[in-house]
Amino acid sequence: MERKLARSRKDKMLGGVCGGFAEYFCWASWMVRFAYVLISILSAAFPGILIYILLWIFMPLKAEE
């Protein structure tokens, strides 16, 4: 079965973007969220928010299982 990067349907807090990355890379979702917040803070927050919104829009939603 081919793995595809997609937003998570079940592991989401806002849009499922971080949950989707966590499922794709087989990482814990809290680690992905923590890294995302840390990177966003260190980059003055705005680019991180903009990237998240763009991923939320353009990243497909995971198909129903």
C-alpha cells in the first residue's frame, strides 16, 4: 500500500496538518506539534501560521478507512 501525505481525520486539533505529518512519518503527534510551535516562535510566528494555513488548504484530507 502506498503512503501519501494527507491531513489526519482522527488526530487533529485544528486542521489535521500536524497529525497528518505525524502519521506519515510514524512519529508521536505531540512531537510534531511541539516542533512546529518551536519553529514558528523562532521564525517570528507569522511564516509558521501562513505555512500552516496553506498546508490546511492544499493538503488533501485522508480518505476514510
